[in-house]
Amino acid sequence: MPKVKSRLWTPENKPIVIASGFIVVILAIGTAYTLVTQGTATLLSPGYMLQQLQVGSFLGIVAAGMMLVILLGHIDLSVPWTVAASAMMATAFGGAAALPVGLSVGLAVGLVNGLGVAYLRIPSMIFTLGVNAVMRGLMVAYTGGFAPQTAATPLMQYLAVGKILGIPVALFVWAAVSVVVVFILRKTPVGRYIFAIGNRESAAYLAGAPTRWVIVFAFGLCGMMAGLSGTLLAGYSTKAYQGMGDAYLLPAIAAVVIGGTHILGGRGRYLGTLVGVILIVLLNSVLSIMQMPEAGRQVIYGSVIILMLLFYDRGRQERQ
């Protein structure tokens, strides 16, 4: 038993274990509340859990791409309007071109971010924030400031709300994205380069790593995943609308960091990001069930994130 405990309580597993513990606490509090107020354990029903995971899949896809960028020691703040622009363009083109167009818009934005960071050497926080503002301006100009009148295609709606054997198709899409990310990080030279660049870019460059190409690749993939999420989100809502990506930036970053990925890069596991996404989705769900005012929800949401990060930082200081 002590050996099992020691294997679980390793530096790389500690954030995942803590986040999993928080998930159990959130479920316990939410279940106790619904038992008292409704007489049922709503949160523990399979249907409810699948519904929450379906909604969480949009965040999970964004977080998967964000993790690649954060592992490099960078950040992508253009996610909100990459999501919105991809959704708007996908619905505008419609038909068979909708999904490819949505992905292409996200990829294009990601490549611009990567080129700006890798070749112009502009800090990612500043460059991607500027790109986000540019995308917002372009979309407002395109729509004239009004909500687009175009609707999501049947394929977009199927990928977002359809089911296979009772399981939401969106979960299968999220699972496919997860497999791709894990394969890149664990089975390819690009994955090793990403970790090396995150630890020290100059050392990785001197060791022969194509640092600029890897940065462009990671940002491009992050943008494409934001585009995919936006396209699915438009299918879930049956239409695209301005600001639809605003709710995904901070939760995506929080999910990655809560899962144990170092905010300065070089260390992290995708399993942790998955757990972080589930934690955030369930936390928001429980606060909604409790009919918590928005101000209170933000306070609790931020407090949980800060508390968990303090746990992690204390552990790092003890190891040092």
C-alpha cells in the first residue's frame, strides 16, 4: 500500500490527484444539495454526466491546443475570436465546405500567431492579444455589428449534439483530438522538441531542434483546435454569434494549469488537462444548480483555481 501511495504521489501525478480529489468534493457537495432541495442525486445520473461531458468537450478541444502552446512556455490569447471567426465563416459558407472552412480559419490564425512569435520574436501574450483584436474587428466589419443570419449545417449539428449508441458524438471528436495530442507529445520528435523548448529554447536550438518550426506548428494546431471547437459550438447553438468564444479563454488556460502543466512550459501531462477540464465543467454545473449569482460564481471559481495553484507551488518549493 505505501508503494502504491508513493507512486501516486509523485511530482507529476500530484496535480492530477489533487484535481481528482476536488472533483469528488464538488460532486459530493452538489449531490448533497440536490438531495436536500430536489430529493434526487441528479449529478450522479449517467445521463447528466454525459450531458456535462458533451458541453465540456468544446472546452476540452480548446484546452488540448492550448496545452501545446503552454508547454512551449507561450500562451495564446487569440482563442476567443478564433472560435467566433471560425464559427461565423463555417456557417457563412455552409454545405460541405463548412467544416473545412472552420478548421482552415483556425489554422490560418494559428499560423499567423506562430510566425509572429517564432520569427518576429514578439512575446506571445502581446502578439496573440493583438491578433484577437484584429479578428474581432474583422468579424464586426463582416457582420456590420449584427448577429449573423446564417445557420449551422446538419453535419455541424450532428457532430455537436448527435449521438452514437447513446453517447454524444462530440465526445468521440474530443477523444480523437486527445489521441492526436497524446501521440504527438509521446510518440513523435515534435513532442520531444516541445518539452525541450519549454524547458529552455536556446538549449533546444543548440541541440539541433527546429525551434521556430515547432513553435509555428504548435500555434497552428492550437488555432485549428479552436476553429474545430468554434465550428462544433455553432452546431450546438445552431448558429454563430459574436463573442461566443469569450467564455473559453480563461477556463482553457485554467484547465491546463490546474492539470499540472507548468505555466512557464516544459512540464505537463495531457491526463492532467483532461481532469482539469472535467473539474471546471462540474464546478460550473454545481454552481448553476445552486443558482449562485454570477458574482458569487466568479469568486468561488477563482478561489478554487488559486487554492489549487497554491498547493502546487508549495509542493514545488518543498522539492527545491
